[in-house]
Amino acid sequence: MSALVFLIACVGFQGAAAKPTQPQAPSDPGKPGTKAAAKAVGKSAAPIVVPDKGPKRYICHRRVGTVVVDGKVNEDAWNLVPWSDYFVDIEGDVRPRPRFLTRMKMLWDDEYFYFAADLQEPHVWGTLTQHDAVIFQDNDFEIFIDPDGDNHQYYEIEINALNTEWDLFLDKPYRDGGPARNEWEIPGLLKGVHVNGTLNDPKDVDGGWTVEIAIPWKVLGEFANRPVPPAEGDQWRVNFSRVEWRHEIVDGKYRKVPNNKEDNWVWSPQGVVDMHRPEKWGYVQFTKLEPGRVRPQPDLTAPGRDRLHQVYYAQKAHKAKTGAYAKSLEELGLSSKELPPTMLRTTPDGFEAMVVVPKGLDSILPLTIRADSKIIVGEPQPSPSVNID
């Protein structure tokens, strides 16, 4: 079945699911879902409700004022924008809350994508000083960036309290055979670390450490597959991680407690101990408007993406068990009646699954996932006229 035939065949089924409904307006007139919010996005638009669950969202404002990337995070430009929620365990609410607090901020301008982090830490220590060392062997702060949200061609940056940094690029996640490209570098990278206390001195108690990083757009644009700097309202998939090792003091020096795994604390929970699942990362929405004048917009493709990843993981499990990919949803134990409608076919390279999702009120958008987890967004198609009783 061709993609276009599938779109037309499914549009009635999809249209019923996508038919706008009027949610009950909350009492706060400024929140999405109210008449004021609907008016802001157009008189004929349905109210937009941003769900509380799912990936975290952050509004990234254009820089106003000077930022000196020294790790101190003390300029007015930073004070104008809010901190993120405090980080949680990588697995989410099923695990205890982190022992120490972590939060971040972001800004942008015509040249850089800026990041700031505040890490509470009573004992700030580090050992690694070689660029591109495996920095998470120390306590660290990490940034993950997938500009176009296709699960492929994404960036990772790690930094420790000694201001030692590891930058790497992945063509695709490790789960799909994507090795890290350590030779990838960030020309023009700006970075700074400030320690609120004393570094590598176990005789006192520290307050923590703060980080500032500025990544040039010209570097991020290499594999962004979209405009840089971003346009108003553009959303990128981004997440942050903090690796924290339990330590002990031996002969006046810090060392990791033997036979203990690290803690992984993140901004947007992954659900599993694996940062390399880009579909779980948060949404960063770029704007030139001042704080308080714009709200996070939902990703209307999210239900389709969730369905495709459900098929992807079911296929991976099926192949691990049987040695082959399934040819139908029923073989995977998935209902073909579940929304959104899904087409599955095997290919010489593995399989492809496709769904259609609404794009606005008069068009639909095909989404495809391959066996290597790459998401392909097709061209919008007009919604065929369908009478829905």
C-alpha cells in the first residue's frame, strides 16, 4: 500500500480521533485552554492544552544583555529567565529523588546557544583533565541535543568540575549500532566552571558548582537539518544529565566507593537508565519575546511518534526472540484498531511503520519509523473530505 493510499484510507479513522473537542476551561484566564489563549493563536483555532505528563518543556529566550562565559551565572541576562525544574532520577518517579539539587537555564542569540547549570554538591571533586576523556567517570554535567527530533544525528557534551569537556556526535543511538564520533569537535566553544567552595579539598564542605557553556550555531547547524538560529516557535529536542558517584575519603583524597553504580539525574526523565533514547528528551522552544509572553506549545505529532516507538520496541523484542521482524501488528501483540492507525511492512533493511497525524485543521502529516529508529516526517497532505457522523 502506498503512503498516499494509506493516508486516504485512514483519514476517516484519523479524522474522528483528531476532531477538535472543547476542553473545560481552567479558572486561570491566562492558562492554555481559556478563551484568551484561543484568541492569542487565532479566532478559529481550538484551545491548546499542554499536558502535565510527558517530556519536560522549556522556553528559551533570546539573550538580553551581556553574558560572560565564566561559570558564575551572575549576569542580568541570566537573571531575567527562569530556572528549570529540579532534576529527577533518570527512571522518573519510581526512584528516590536525587540527594543533591540540580537545575539549568538556556538562552540564545545570533551566534550561540547558551546553557547554565547549578549543581548542589557538598564535596566538589574531579580527576580528569584530558580533553575528550570519558568525563562521566567523574561527577559531571551533560547536554544532549537533537535539533530535528528524528533520533539520529545528535550532539552530546559532558563537562566536569575541572572544566574538562568531552564533545561527541552520534549518527544514531547506540541501540541502533551508532558509535560515538569522538573526533567531532566544537570550534569556538565557550565554557566555564565556578566552584562555590574548594575543589578537591575534603577538609571542608562546599556549596556546589555552576557551569556555563555557549555552543556556536554554525557548529550545531552542520547536522541540524533546519534553520539556525532557530525561527520563532521552533522546538528542538534537548535533555540534560548529571552523573554523581558516591565517594569516600582515603589518605586525604576523594575516591569513588568501589562496586557502586553512579546516580543519573536528569531534567526530563527517560524511564530507563539510558540517555540515548532521544524520543524521551524534553522540548526547548525558542522565542524572541520576553519571559511571560509565550507558553510552551504541544507537539501535535507526539501521539504518532509514541505509537511508532511502541512498534519499534516491539519489533526489536520480536527479532531478539525469533530472529526476524514481524510482518503485522498482530504478530507483535498490538491492536490494528488502536489510534492512530498504523501501517507496518518489512523492507530489505528491516521494517517501516507509518502513521498519519493531524497538522492544523485542514491537513495531515505522515510519520515513518525505520528499523534503525530514524523518524521521517513526510510532506503535509490535504485532509480528504470525509463525512464524520
